[in-house]
Amino acid sequence: MYDAQLARLGRPYKDIYVDTSYGRTHLIETGNPQGEPLLVFHGGNETTAYNLLACDFLLE
């Protein structure tokens, strides 16, 4: 379901993994590469893929 939600974005994305003091953290990079960077945290009981679909207006 997660991969299907990401596919619904209809745009390329990259999986990025960062080692932090809390362990390995998974990030999704997508949107306009020339745009202003924006880090979005999803809320509880919501996946990153779902959050990106809800905030797709920010991807431009």
C-alpha cells in the first residue's frame, strides 16, 4: 500500500537513509529540484506517502 501511494504522486522520488542518534531514518525526496527545500514531518498514524499525497500542492 505504501508503494502504491508513492506511485500515485506521479513524480520521481528518491529513498534516502540517514543515520541519526535515534537510529536509521528513512526520508523521501521529491518535488521541484530547483525549488526551496522543505522538510515535512508526518503526524501519528499517517505514513509519509499519505502525507505527500495530502500536501502535493507543495511539490511544485
